[in-house]
Amino acid sequence: MGVFVFLPLVLPLTAWPIARLGEHRLHPRTATRLLTVVAAVFAVCSTLCLALLMVVGTAQLPGNPLPDGWSDPEVRAAVPYDEVAGPLAIPALLAVLVSGLRTVRRHRRVRRAAGRALRGLPATSVAVLPDALPYAYALPGARDRVVVSRGMLAGLEPGERRALFAHERAHLAAGHHKALLVVELAARANPFLRPLRTAVRYTAERWADEEAAAHIGSRRTVARAIGKAALISRGAPVATLAHFAAAGPVPRRVAALLGPAPAGRVWPPASTAVGLAAWGAAAGTTAAALSSANSAVTLFFILHAATQM
């Protein structure tokens, strides 16, 4: 294994350029999908890396119940700086697991709370809550629904309301709540993935913006709806999965809508900066996956041999 076992922990740095450039130069749909996949691969690889180091660290703890062969010098020699990296990996992995579980629980709690708020309302695709606070969000589930308050509807004109509904339906159709959960868990697994989480939060909103603009046929109306909704809902304490005009910066979203529609390329040309960044991220994820696979296979055979002693 050698020093390659540590690569998955730092290779997410190779995705920072595409996280930055993808927000501006890729179609939001492409950027969201690409960054979500990259974040997921890096998160799995870095977590596996910590797990491998944790095995080595646990085997060296006094009084551990594992077989004595796990502390064989051959096992320790397979990981550089095992006397430091192994013990440090134990609390690090526990922190990742606890943080991930809390994130999943919070996600489920928000969905349950939103579902309880709809009890007693007609089972329609749009649920209007009699709340003066202005908010609107997409609620996925067995029956996908768009939830909006009377306060939000009161502040928008008819065309802007159609833009709002189209935006939230785009979130539901594309399953953006899944991508947002994946990048949130990835950022919890490795702090170097936080820029990707920020980028996906923005590109998912931009994707919904573009779908709404295509649906109603007016980019300017969607831009006006987003800007107006952001102004009237400022400070509204509503925790949601995909909140209209909540993910920003809103001025960038409005400016993008006032410009031409983005090109829908599946992969950017390699001769451009964003293309080079995309290939750099792809190379980083490949290297992380290969490093993790090599380390896992090597450690498996080492531990298997050790337990036979």
C-alpha cells in the first residue's frame, strides 16, 4: 500500500477547480450531476481509507479483542506512519459516522415535519398553507408535492406564481433532494469536499431555474419571481429540502437568467479551462478509486494471512 493509502484523503483537492468553474461554464444539469458523482466517489474512497487505517490502529490498542496476528509487523509495515495514522483514524472515522447519521436523521426529521404540516389538506400536487410567512418548497415522497404559503402567493403576480410552481416541480422531477443529501454526506465524510457541496446547492437551483424558464417561456419572468421571492422571504425561518429563492447567491441566479440560456453540452471541450478542470477531477476520482481498491485488497490478504497464524 505505502503512501498511496493516504491519497483518497487529499485527492478531493483536484475537484476544486471544476467546482468553481462548473458553476459558471457548465450547464447546471451537467454540473449538478458531475459534481454529485465526483463528491460521492471521493467520499466513499476517503471513508474506506479511514476504515483501513482504523483497522491498523485498533490492532495496536492494548487489550483489543482482535487476533494477535493483526499486530504482526507485516501489517504495521503496510501502512506508513502507522503508529500515528492508525490511532488518529479511529476518532476520525467515528466522527464521520456520527456526523453522517445526524445528517440523515435531520433530513428525515425535516421531511416528517413538512409532511405533518400538510395533514388535513387535499391530496393535490400543490399544497397551500394558511401561513403569513412567505415560503415555498418541494416536498418529495410517495406523492411529490409543491408546498407554498399564502404569504408567498400574495407577494407574486400570476406569471411569477407559475414560475415558482415550475421551479419547484423541476426540483421534484430531477430528484434534487437526493443530490443535496449526497453532497452533504460527502462534505461530512471529508472537509475537502465542502466546495462541491456549495457548488451543487447552487447548480441545483440554477437547473430548476432553467427548467422553469423553458416551461413558461420567459427567462425574465423567472428572474423577476426569484428576486421578488428572495426579498419578501428574507429571514423566514423555514427549514426545507429545496426552498425557492433560498439557495444563492440570488443575484447570480437572476443575472444568469437575464442572459442567454446555457449550452447543453454533456462534456466540455478539453481545450477549455473548464474542460481541463473536468478531466483533472476525473483523473483524481480514478486515482482515488484505484488507490482505495488496491489498499483494500492488499489489507484483506494481509489480515487474512495474519488470522491464519
